[in-house]
Amino acid sequence: MATTTATAAADRDRGAPAVGLDRVVPAPASVSPGGAPYEIGPDTGIRVPDTREGRRIGDRLAEVLRPSTGYELPVGTRPGRGGITLKLGAGPAELGDEGYRLRSSAAGVTISARTHAGLFHGVQTLRQLLPAAVERDSEQPGPWTVAGGTVTDTPRYAYRSAMLDVSRHFFTVEQVKRYIDQLAMYKINKLHLHLSDDQGWRLAIDSWPRLAEYGGSTQVGGGPGGHYSKADYREIVDHAASRYLEVVPEIDMPGHTNAALASYPELNCDGIAPPLYTGTEVGFSSLCVGKEITYDFVDDVVRELAELTPGRYLHIGGDEAHATEHADYVAFMERAQAIVTKYGKTVVGWHQLTGADPVPGAIAQYWGTTGTEEEVVAAAKSGTPIVLSPANRSYLDMKYDENTPLGLSWAGYVEARQSYDWDPGSYLQGAPADAVLGVEAPIWTETLSTSDHIEYMAFPRLPGIAELGWSPAETHDWEDYRQRVALQGPRWEALGIGYYRSPQIPWPGE
């Protein structure tokens, strides 16, 4: 997990040439290089729209650039020329809700977008167009040059997600916020939080307080666990929103529920609470489908979670319900979906939901390994949107190879190329391409307990999944991608991200 020293990296970055406009990750939709570059200097300012969000985006950019450049980089709304300009409500209609246009010349850099989200995404591209040392938290020698030309960029898919499992091992608010910042750099726009499982319940629910107090008191291996207060959860949601990510909370049911069953005996068919669980086996737990109190429980949890969650989606799990009879599973999912709908949210479920009866608009998240499951394909043909997270492609907790010290291997080993080199549009065999809503990179944490663990498993694979979600299909090219993602290595070092040095990628200096 070791990286080169900060001194060596700074020496390597010193005097680095401007990054080509086409060298960023995810690959832009359109690049027109040419003209003189722009160099950020002591007189550079950042002009922003006269909106609260516009000011926040500009302030965030200045926070990134000031320590490394040593420049003041004042942020303001007064019109002018030169420097860095963020223009809201500008650009063609084709930019849509998240697209942007970045123009660079000797006179300055202008990022135009129709929305604040587009401006934010454009700023992430600008960061990558500067030398990697710009991400350091101490003054660096520069120069800070942005290549000349134009980038016009829009996403392929509207749903570009990453999942963090905080149930197997608990992660603090600050750890989650750190991961959100890393996701935002690669234009991910959804954070799927896996908030409950057999090993831990992680969110305070006022109407069922023992869920968090008792059910959240442990984790895999028997550690202390933990849970989020409602204020903690709001802090995560607000931080994600400031980076233009929408939180998609998951309460997994009817299986993966031992933490809940241990907290409240009445949720068990025999009325006896099982002990808390700290192992990693799956498929042994189930809510009691025949008891009416089960649906009182689901209603209360969904109601409180919906009140806390401004986003559109609420994930109800539904996977690996091996301890639930099929007829019971179908009956339970029908009632659970109705409850989610009642509280104004769109249902998301793992792809086993297609074996029940997805309500109109419900989203099925695919985690298989073949792309051939008939029920999923049939649901896609019938109009159920699909989010793709095939375990042998996008599960970030799969080992890279047999020597990887972390992770699991039940879906096989997943090196950087295997993670990147597939097409979401044609993955589900027989399903219409337009049924694919987007992609997700889940990271399960049976073996991961620190931010260093998460980062080692996420990088370099996470940016590849992000590219599959953002970039046009015609830009998909492993040989080109491996060269571009190699340039991210020094940037991750500057940010303190301890990544896996995949031998498939030509990292600088190796």
C-alpha cells in the first residue's frame, strides 16, 4: 500500500507540462485542443455567479488551489476579464442538468453550465488539468498551467453511484465525508449508504430506539460498532449535496436483518430475539412476514428515513433472503414497496426484486456476474430501470489477485482492466440498452475497517466505473484509459490516498 514519498512526488511534479485536455478521468465527451495555455498567477481571481451555491463552488475551488499555489485567489461576483470564471445559465441546451463547457486560453479559463451541478463537474475537470501537486496542502513551486482549448462534456447516464457498507464495519461521519469528496472528483452523483445488516444497525430511529442503541453496538469481529444520530445523518446528506451527490439510503429486508431481530424479539416469528451477530455468513435471517407488527416496523423506519432524506430514492435491499419462503418474499416486497411509495420515495431494490413484482418506477440493482438472469432481463423489457453493479466487475471489495491482503474473492479476482473493460449498454443480454439507468461501484466492508482500507480497494477501480457512467461509449478504450488513470497516481499521492499499484497500469516513475 506504500506510495512514493511526498518529496519525491513534488520533485517529479516540478515544472510538469500542462495536462492535455483529453487526459482526464472520466474521459470528456468532446475535446478541441488548441491555442495558448492559461497560467494561474498571483493576480488570478475566481469570478462566480451571484448565488449561494455559485459562491460555495468558487470557495471550494479556492480552498483547493490556495495552499499549493500560495496565491490569494479572491472569490467574487464582480464582472471582469481574465482569471477563472464560472458562468451559470450559460451554454447550449444539450449540456442538460450536469454538463459543462470549459474554455482555456491565455486570457483565462471559463466554465459555463446551465446548472450549479454542471459548474461543479467542470471544476473537477479543471483540477485534473493542473499539475498533481496542486492537490497538496503546502506551497509548491508550480507553474500552474491549463492547456488551451475547449472541453464540452455531458454524462452518458443520469445515475452514477458508489455504495459504502457501514453495517459490517462502522465508519464515522468524517470518514464518510472523506469518501464523498473522493467520489465527487470523478463526477459520481449518488452515494448509496448500506445502513443495516445482520452485523449492525447504523441509524437512530426514534420509534424503535433499540435498533441503533443495541443493534448498532457491534460489527464484524465483535468491535464496538456505532451508529449515526439523525443530526449525523443530516450532516452526511448535506455534505453530499454540497458535492452534488444524492444520498440513497438502504435498509435491507426481509433478510440481512439479524441486528433488528436481536433488538426487538417481536419481529421474530417465535418471539425470541437471536444474539447479536459478528460473523460474515449470509442468508440466515428474516423478518416475520406473517406478523402485522413487521409492517408497523417497516412503516416507522421508512417514514423516519424518508423525512431525513431529501433525495428521490430509498433502497429496501431484498437480496439473499434465503430464510424467507418465496411466497412470503413476494408478499413482503409488495407491502414494503407500497410503504416506500406512500412516503413519496422511489423504490430501489437488489435485482431479486424482479422475482417479486416491482411497482411502476421501481429500480432494480443488478449484482450478478453473468448478465443472463431471465427475470432481470424480462423486468428490463417491461420497463423496470436497471442500475448495473456486476460483482465481478464493479464490486470494489473483490481482491485484485490472490495476494491482495484485503477483500473477498467469491466473485473472482477483479483487476483494474476487468473492472473497466465492459459496456453497461450491452451487459444485460437481451435487455434494451435504454433500460440501463446507470452504474454503481459498491464496496462491502466485511474485511475493511479503516479509510486506508477503503481507498486501497477503491483506487484505481472506482474511477473506471465512474468513467463507464459518465463518458460516451465511443471513448471506451482500455489502452487509452490505462494511460490516463496512471496520471491520477501522483494526484492520489498528493491527496494522501494509498492506492493499489496495479501492474496493469503504467504509473509514472515505474
